Amino acid sequence: MDDTEKKNLQKGLVKTATGYFLLVLIGSLLASLIGGAFALLIATISPEFVKGLFSLKPEDGSITRYAFTVGMIFGLFIGVGVSSFACLLTTAVKIIRLRIEHQKVDKNS
């Protein structure tokens, strides 16, 4: 493998890592917004449920705002987990594919 091929391989690895990072970041932020919107919907439909769930008192402030914030936090955690797992699976498939291609090249040589 000459220097040009090594540099191209390194550039490809950096692009792949950056792409995975952006995938996790965007997926997590979208999950956060979906979680916040869902919690806001629940708090709008049934504020008593949210009060009982988090033991809120009337003087604690806006229940819908609190529910949206908590929903965003839980959505972010779930989004990070799901996105990371998806990237892990994609990486595993890519590694297996590279090993198979490497074995084919060795057999042809």
C-alpha cells in the first residue's frame, strides 16, 4: 500500500466517523424534540397525571413547560442510545464486509 492509498483510506475513515457522529447527534436531537412534544401533549390532555407522576405542587409553575423539559431530557437519552446502537450495528456490518472482501482478494492473489 503506497502513501496515496493510505491517505485516501485515512480520509475515508475520518468522513465515516464524522458521518456517524452527525447521525447520532441529529437522531438524538430529533428524539429529544419528539419526547418533549409527546410530554407536552400528555400534560395538555391530562395535567393531573403529570402532577401525580412528578409530585408537583401548584406553586411549582407551569406543568406543561415542566413536562416538555422532562420529555426532552428523556427523549435525548433514548435517542442517544438508539442512535449509538444503530451506528454500532452499521460498524459491525462494515467490518464484516471488509473482512470478506479482504479474504476474496487473498484468494485471488
